[in-house]
Amino acid sequence: MPDSAAPLDRNSIAALLDRLGVPPAAYRDGGLPVRSPITGAEIARVRTDDPAGLERTIAASVEAFRAWRLVPPPRRGELVRIFGEELRAAKAELGRLVSVEVGKIAQEGLGEVQEMIDICDFAVGLSRQLYGLTIATERPGHRMMETWHPVGPCGVISAFNFPVAVWSWNAAIALVCGNPVIWKPSEKTPLTALAVDALFARALKRFGDAPADLARVVVGGAELGAALVDDGRVPVISATGSTRMGRLVGPRVAQRFGRAILELGGNNAMIVAPSADLDLAVRAILFAAVGTAGQRCTSLRRLIVHESLHEDLFAKLARAYGQIRIGDPLDPATLVGPLIDARAFEAMQAALAAARQAGGAVTGGERVLADRWPQAHYVRPALVRMPSQSEIVLHETFAPILYVLRYRDLDDAIALQNAAPQGLASSIFTTDLREAEQFMSAAGSDCGIVNVNIGPSGAEIGGAFGGEKETGGGREAGSDSWKAYMRRATNTINYSRALPLAQGIHFDL
Ligand code: UN1
């Protein structure tokens, strides 16, 4: 067994968690078993929170809010700047823990922490740029403007596949906006959440006078999540996960007039047009379709190829797929690590069976390395040539399955791309300006992310991240996503000695 897989015994995990500052009591004898998908073996038992614990956490967050909302935003940014320093210092260890807990390859584990560092930098700058407008008023001697205020505790429910980065997109922004954060991580990835919590505690200590309960983690299952979602003291709920989960969260938050930021499923497509640079396209397809073992919400799942290229591109892809190194994600030569668990494996096999039924020709998709790690689930990424975009193609399966379809007219390709119920990420490979512009136009892709000559995954934090339709409509990270974490007040100030009414109304005694 290579060295890289060896440190998965409990002692090495404990040593790693110790370096990250997580106290043993949090993960030694708790009620939630945690398994590493690398071997499938149990590596910790994490302490969970009961409803009373959640109640205390929410009450403490409300208290923290009362103080934090009064701290000037650039000073709040200083806390996030220090937190970014802690993340830089712990990048190697936290990245490794991400790989251990999720099964991502080492490069991607580190990349995830880099994404956290980047959003901290962004949020620090933002803390001096929470701008409101000055608005023209129709009344003489008046001034109109808008101001942005902190809104209150923000609940973050995150998924296993980006166990720490997605929290940071929300938390870094929420904190500079003046809000505490309550985080319920996926039950599959509580260790990375505890590690981030410990790093944040270090930042808080260095900062000095911030409220202690600014960022809290609660560990538990769907019921705990539901209690957080239903609580009127938590005005914003940002939830990442399946569309099924979003269908539960969205209406519950709406019921109490809270604000939901939903990042749900994706069924992301790439169109490869006749003028495409095929070498670039193949590399982009490979990263987007098999990177993270197909477990990004931005993973490429549908490839829509012009009929003139179809055979050529498929042959190139089949060759490239043949060279993918699957195995221990901590081995630097590996490109594809394991699926998260047995259920993910079963869902993949069921999807492939359905694709065959619908006339698909499947290459790959089988389990590998089962003799070495019988409790883990490694698969060969699957390429599936489909005769048409049948039901299974329109269904998001969180696994490395790439359905390949062909098209003749670009309009048809765009229609195929938009036929998915989800609307997260999309891309086109073309060197034809007209095609690229059409794809990005109002009549083009209906997704939240629309790329040209890069794949659908691997977005930078500077843009707003999220998508339409069953993806949920939320936007996180960069651009003006911060506005969802604040409340807006429109102010009209009269500095004249008269009281003119708007709309020319006279209302005198
Ligand atoms: C996710 O899969 O939930 O764009 C987020 C990307 C990453 C984030 C993915 N920056 O692929």
C-alpha cells in the first residue's frame, strides 16, 4: 500500500485534527460515525447537537448579532482578513482533511481551501464597498438614498461535495455584512466543518473583541436542518444540495417570509461546434466530467456534439478516458478518487442501466479496486452514447457519467441544452463569434453560468455563483451576491421648510 493511503488510521486522523485545533471530545465518542470514502473505514465519531443545543446556538447568534451589527464594516472585514491568514497557514492540512473526508484528489482538496482564501480576500475588499445608491428625488429640498444594514443570523446548510468552500462563500460575505452564521454541514462531512470552526476560533482570538458566537457549527441530520430552516430568528437560509432538499427548504422558509438562497441540482451541458478547438475541448471535457469523480454540482453531464465531429471527438475522448488514473486520491498521480459512498455507487449503476434500456451504448462505469478497498466505491468514469435525450439524461446523477448526444443545427443544440429542468452551468466550444454570442444571448443558454471555450465547472469566486429553474435561483460568492445578506432601507430626507408630497398630491387642512 502506498504511503499516501497509510495515514488513514484513527491516530493519524487524530493528529491531523489536533494540528487543526479540533478538540478530541468533538470527534471521539459521538453519535455520528464518519467514514473516509478512500477506504470506507470509520475514522471518527462526531458529537451531534440535539434540539436544545440548536436552540442555545440560535439564541447565542441573536445575541452576537446585536453587537456585531454595530461594528463598522471595514473592522468586520479585519476579522475575515485574519481568518484568511489562518486558512493560508492551515491550507495543506485542511486540504488534506477535505481529501480524506470527501475523497477528492489532493489538488482539488487544496483548491477548495484556496477558494476559501479567495472569498476571504474578496470579502475584505467588499467590507469597504457596501454601497447604496443616491437616488434622484422629485421633491425640492429633499434627498433620497438607500442604505444597507445587517439582516441577522444566516443559516448555512452545505453539501458533502464542497464541504468547506460553499460555507465560506456564505460566511465571509455574511460576516462583513454584519451577520453571524450558523452552519449545518452535511452529515457526511462534519470533520472538515469542525476544523474550519477551530480555525475561525483562532481568528476570533487574534481579532480580540468580536462576539464569541459569530460563527457556530451544529451537527445533525435532516430534523436539525428543518428546525434551523423553520426558525424565524434566522432571516436568511442558504442551502446547497439536491433539488429534492430544496423543494422542502424553499417553501418552509417562504412560509415564515424568510429569505432562501438555494443552490440545488445541475445537469450541465457543453456544446461542441464544428469550429471548436478539439484539443482544448477534450481537456475541458475531461476535467469537467471526471474531475471530483463527477460529484460537482457544475460537473459536465451532457455533451452535445455537432454531427460532423461526433466520431472524431468520441474517439479522442475514449482514448483520454482510457488513460485516467483512478485510485487513492492522496496519490499525486491520481485524477479520479472514490465516490462518496455505496448509495452514490448504486445510483450510478441504476442510471447506467436506465441509459442502456433507453438505447445508450455505455463504455466504462464499472467498479474498480474493490479487492483492495472492499468498503470503498471506486468507478471507471462512464461515457454513454445516447440516441436521444431520454429521461435518464435529463436526470442529475451525482457520478462520473457523460452522456454524448449529436446535433445538426445550433438552435437544436441550444434547445437540447435548455431542455434540462435544472439551469446551473453550461458551455460552448466554438471559434465562431456568431455562435458564441448567440449562446450567451437572451435566446441562448438559460443557465446561471454560461461559458465559452471553457468547461462548465471550476468557477471563480468573483462572479455570482448559482443557477435558474430547479437549480433554485440563488446566487452566492462574488459580484453583488452580498445584497442577499443585508436588508435595504430607502431613506428620504426633507431639508426644506415645506412638506411637498410625492405624485403632486395636495393634502392640506
Ligand atoms: C458545487 O459543486 O457545489 O464551479 C460548487 C465549481 C466550483 C464550485 C462547485 N467552484 O465547480
